[in-house]
Amino acid sequence: MKRLVVASILALTLVLSLVGVAAAITNGQPDGNAHPYVGLLVFDVATPGGGHTPAWRCSGALISSTVVLTAGHCTDGAVVARFWPLEKIQNDDGSYIVSDYPFGGGESTEGTPHTNPDYRSPDNPYGGGNGLPAFSFRDVGIVVLDAPIVMSQYALLPAAGLVDTLKNKTAVDFVGYGVQDQLQIPGVLLPKPPPGNRWTGLKNRLYAPSELVSGKFVHSAEYLRLALNPGGGSGGTCFGDSGGPDLLGGTHTVLGVNSYVTNSNCSGVGYSARVDVPVVLDWINTFLP
């Protein structure tokens, strides 16, 4: 059952909210210009006849003027991506500030998605491809933009093995877009399935502080385990935050990218794919100038 719940939630993180499903930082606050390199991504899939159409959305972080770091399950199966590095995509009344969401042609920049070659590899150290956490092994993706986006600050890649040096409860900053609240609907009226349909929120960039949960655990060689809504002002990640950066607290250094949560309430703990794994860093660096 747990495997099915998590697999379903992973799929929900991919749903583009054109039909009322949404996703992002919970218990967060407006980011302002604190992390201008974090943007909203929309991914297209191929259509018959050689075209393509928007299919899902995620978050991502510019690590150079033309390279966006995100999750592998966001890039996997996509043929085109679009990136909006803007704090606000929607007004408070839900109307769109940008003119081109989700189809592009205005404020967004298009690019080509690339998925880590080890993503969901059957040769991963955790066994078969459908169990936890094998289903999201090396969940890292890249979008190479067609045109540069010049900024004074980009997200920074970590030194190899940095996460191994961090103590339990090390501060981590979440940044991403989308849902913040669950709709207050009587249980008998909840949409079935998926549970993600009960979430709502604007597609605007939010920030929330969190912390590592036990830096050493059975899968810690590949994943970060992070507190989601632990109280005391901390925040969490939820549907649509996939691919957003988990930053070392108070810095621009990316420790990992949001991969999956373990329940439909987006509470407890979440898991992120580490980007400080040497072979992952080597792969990312092949796209940098």
C-alpha cells in the first residue's frame, strides 16, 4: 500500500494544473527576490503528427544562464520545456500575470529537457524498479534553454559529498511554486482519485525553512530526508514542488532536488535526490559552459 501511495503521489506532482489541480510550498511565505533563479517549468509531450502539448509542471533552479536543474521525473518523457523565473505567475484573484502560460511565446524561455541516464535504473542498489526508493533513483533532470537568462545570482552546485558532512537538523530552505492549502471538503465529497485534487493555491514562488531529518539513514547515500510541516514555523513541499531546489539554509547552494512525499497530506517527511553525488555532479557539469 505504501508503495502505491507514494507512486501515486509522484505521479500527481507531474499534473499540470490546467484542470484545477495545483502544487507547491506549504506553510511558506512570498519569496520576493531572495531566490530569483528559481522558476516555474512546464513540460510538453509529443502529440500525433509531430506536435507537442503542455502536460505537467514542476519547479527548477538556474545554475547558469542557460541551464535549469530540476527532477528527473519532470524531464522524463518530455520533448519541450518552458521556464518562467518570475516570483508571481498569478494575481491574488487567480488571473494570470504572464500572458503565455502554459503554451509559451511571451515571458517564458523554451528549452530541451534531459534526464539523468541512471534515473530509475534497474541496476540501482535498492533493487527492482518499482519499490521504494528505486522508483525515483537518481531523480535529477536538466533543461538547456534556447536563450540565456542573465542574472546577478544563480543557484550554486555543492561540493561532492557535502551532504555527508551535515548534522541532523541542519537548516534547509525550500523554494517552489503552487499549492499551499487543502480544500475543506467533506470526506464523502472528496474527488476520487486522485487525492491531489483537494489541493489548491496560486502558482507563485514561495519560500519556507525546514531541516534535515537524521542525515544518516538507509538510503542517505542518494537521498535527503527533510521535515515537512514540523511546526514551529517550518514549512514543507507538496504536489508540483518536484524539481525545486533544497538549499543549504541561508545560502544559494543546492543540496538536492525535491523528489517525492510519502502521503497525500504532504506531511511528515519528504525525500529529495542528492545532487552532491560525484557521478551526478559530473553529469550536470557536462551541460555547463
